Amino acid sequence: MMRSNSINAAITVPILFSLLICNTMAFVPHHIAPKWGNVNLYESTDNINPSVDDFAEVNLAQVLGLRRVKKMLRKYKRESNSMVTTEVAVTAVPASPSAAESINTADSPLRVIIAGAPASGKGTQCEIIKKNFDVVHLSTGDMLRAAVAAETDVGKLAKEYMDAGKLVPDDVIIGVVKDRLAEEDCIKKGWLLDGFPRTSAQADALAESGISADCFLFLNVPDNKLVERVVGRRTDPETGKIYHMTFSPPEDEEILARLEQRSDDTEEKVKVRLEQFHTNVEAVKGSYTDIAVEIEGDSKPENVAESIKKAIQQKIPGAASK
């Protein structure tokens, strides 16, 4: 309203003043040489630049007629309102980002998804990616536990399923993931989703929630190697550290004696898990065809890490590693 009033004043007063001069000139004898303030009405008006204060005391209604003044004011009010509306409408329309603006730059946070079968080395590589690119490493298990502890709305809902010993539905998990990715650290630093989404339904739900990634990494390891890695895996119940009886056994005999094998780390059960994994991951990979990179994971961890770093920088030109 204030802007409209200022426009009315800026437009109306000078125009009415001009009309006043034109309408009164015909009725005033030349020899009188009338003046308005310091302005002679018969002098050339080319160099006149009167301020609003010069004619603040003039009664335009008496000079031009009340009816005519009201009509003129209504006209200029309509025109000025139209100008303001047009200006607001133009500035309210967001500009579409150009192709150059949509490209990830060095200042843009990374958004990476990593997938791989059990024992493919995801945990090791996630730690290296986190160190190299300073992103927030997230797994669904960690996010669910954090949401439950924080007693968020989706956390409370997830707790109900977990307490009942049921699988947490996709829509609840998506809600947990979406809330977590909206937090300040993920927005500023970027994120690394570890092993999620696991199904095409989860991938679709993630996309529908407006969450997209810049790079999808898949660690490819032959099944026979995966079976060997899983079956030889042992956990220290006191520290939680994982060892492997072939590749990285503990040197301490006391630690060796207390190691435990997970109940599902048997050859029979791991083969079933791998079959389920391959069925689901193919569908997930299909959701990220344009950004997917397959990494040969049957190599030394440092070699795999180097391949991953090159893949991320190739997919995201602006990505800078430490």
C-alpha cells in the first residue's frame, strides 16, 4: 500500500500541475504575469523542475472541478496499481537454472550412494570416502536408532515396529532418511548413503521424496569370494571389532579365544542372502543408470579406494578430495 501511494503521488501531482497550467493559461490576462511561487507561468517551462512542496497548498478541486479531479485520480490509481502488480508478478517467477548452474561445483555438497553385497567391503570404503571427501556417512540402521533416540515422529513410529519385532515399512524408513538428510550437517557437507536404497520400491520412494544422488557406486565382488569372506568372519564381543580368520586374524591368543561367529555367517545362509541381494540390486541399479559406476571390489582396499575416488571425480567434476 505504501508503494502504491508513493507511485500515485509521483505520477499524479506533476501531471495535475501540468494540466492546471494548461487549463488556467487561457483565462489569465498576459499583462498580469502571474507567478506560482518563483515560477512565472508565461515563461518557458523547459528548465522548470518544481518540487511537490511548491504546490502543496493549491486547491485543485476549485481550479479543475471536484468531479474531474476525482475521475483523474481514479484513472491514475488504476494505472499505478497495474504497474505494481506487473512488477510483483515478474519478480515472483523464479528463474530456471541453466545447465551450467546444475553442474556440481567444488562448493556443492556431494550426494553419493554405495551398494555392495555382504562382505563386499562397503564398510571399509565408506570410511575412506568419508575421509577423502568429508561427507556424512549414513546407514539405515544408524539413522533408525538415532531417530528412535531423538523421539522424532518417524522415530516413534519406527520404534513401534521394532519393539514388535516387525520389519520397518519402506514409507517409515524413507521418512527417517528424508529427515536425516535435511539436517544441517548433510546440507553443508553432503552425504554418503550406505546400502540404501535396497529395493526398487525404496529407490522410487526416495525419488518421489525429492532426494537424488550425484553418483551411485556398486562394489562388484564374485560370489565365491564373498562366501569366503563371510564364512571366515569373526567378531570380538568385547570390542565389537571384526576379524577374518584368513585375511586378518588377531595376533593376541586371548582375543582369538573369545571371537564369535554370527549365526547367519554360514555358507548356506550367506548364499541365500546373496541370491536375495542380486535380485534386488539389479532393480536398484536400473534406477540410477545415468550415475552408476561399477567398481571391481576384488582387490586390495587401497586400490578399490583409488578407483572409487576417480569414479566420483569423473561423475562429479567439481568434487575435490582431501
